[in-house]
Amino acid sequence: TAEELSHARELVAGADRIVAMTGAGISTDSGIPDFRGPNGVWTKDPAAEKMSNLQAYVGSEEVRRASWQSRVRHPGWEAKPNAAHQVFVDLERAGRLSAVITQNIDGLHQKAGSDPARVIELHGTMFESECLGCADRRDMREALARVRAGEVDPPCERCGGILKSATISFGQALDAEVLERARAEAVSSELLLVAGSSLTVHPAAGLVGSALSAGATVIVCNASRTPYDSPAAAVLRGPLGEVLPALV
Ligand code: NAD
């Protein structure tokens, strides 16, 4: 409602140390489907969830083949940032945004112009590959070129181990340093602005609880319900491309 929006606007206007927490919903307008929204990848094809599971990936060449095929075709390679990403660039330039904690792997905050040093990628990045054996990290373009050239499951060129996108799968631990940085930002924020996340994936979602316990104000901007709607100071349901520019 208009009242909710104006209340949320006041909260944003009064905060100097804002931290954004974003999820797949901020990139749907850029053509990258989310997982659990109405057009989500898993909503449409529950079997696709397997590809995001570390055990399944390690245990099955078939899963890896399918995963590389979908990686090659990922809309993120061509995607461009949208109006919602731009809002966080503007807030940062105004000196009011200390960090963007994102669950996304698509690099769109950086493409929009957010300072890469302030973007905390909790779930890694699709632009690099990582060996599960020796942790060798490389530009993802190398592996993709090998897949396009016919290698269905390209092994690590250094140790022969299993190669994977440098993104966090279910069953895989987050980088402890990255998570710690995100937690430090969340608990020291005055206002945590959640945008486009169902807040159901942990430990990412738990950062909202940490921020609340530390006394931060939380605003949730998401089309569907989240477990943090009730403790939030404001909840805005409209499309992010409209809600965020109106809010900031
Ligand atoms: P999610 O799919 O669980 O939730 C996305 C939420 O965004 C949904 O609740 C949906 O209702 C909402 N939403 C979608 N489009 C919206 C719009 N235009 N306006 C307002 N709300 C909108 O995604 P999540 O919470 O980020 O967690 C899922 C996991 O999937 C994360 O680990 C994330 O890394 C990963 N993921 C990333 C990408 C990406 O990098 N773009 C895409 C899909 C999934």
C-alpha cells in the first residue's frame, strides 16, 4: 500500500549505513529465472534441483554432463543489469551503502557499477571454475570452450579432478571468510534492505536474523512471503523494478 511505501521510504531516508541483501528475484527482470518464483527453474522442473546438489554432482557423471550443458546455455552470460541493480549503485555513490550481500552468482551488481570490493558473493560466481580436488580456480571461459569443443565432463587440467562452476551447491560449505564478512556487514548495518530473496536458503537467510538481533531495521522487498516478513519493519510486495526506485 501507499502507506507502507511511504513508511519504508522514511526508514531508508533516515539510514546512513545501509546494507543490501539480494537474491535471484533481483535478476529476473534481466532474464535470469529464479528458483522458487512462479517461473522458477525448480518450480518448473523439480529434477533440476539435482544439478545444484554437490553429492549428486560428485557422484554422477550424468548429472555433471547435464550441469555443463545447462551452464553453457545459462542466460547469465548475456544478461544485463536492470533498474533494481542500479538503485544500489546510486545508494553507494551517495555514500550510504556499505555493502551488497548477494546470493546471486550472475555478477550483475558489478556489471551495473557497484564497487566489486563492496559486493559480497555468498554463493560464489559463475565466471570462474574450481577444481573439487586441488581447488585450482580459472576463468570459466576455459571450461566452457572445452565443453563446446565436445568434452562432456571436462576434468581439471592440473590434477584431473572434478571441475565445477565456482558456485556453492547444496551440501557445499560457504567460504568461511566470505560468510564472516557478510555477517560483520549485516550486524553493523543500520538498515538491511532485502530484495528478491525467498530467505529460505541457509546460512544466507540467517544473516537477516543476525542483523535483527543486532538492532538493525529490516525492510523486505519480495513478491512472495518470506519467513522474516513479520519481524521486518516494512514489507513491499510489488515488482522490484518499481518498488526499489520508488523506495530510494
Ligand atoms: P529464490 O528463487 O528462492 O527466491 C527469489 C524470490 O524473488 C522469490 O520469492 C520471488 O517471489 C521473488 N521475485 C522474483 N522476481 C521478482 C521481482 N521482479 N520482484 C519482486 N520479487 C521477485 O532465490 P534466492 O532467495 O536467491 O535463493 C535461491 C538460491 O538460488 C540462491 O542460492 C541463489 O544463489 C540461487 N540463484 C541465483 C540466481 C542468480 O544468480 N541470478 C538465479 C537463480 C538462483
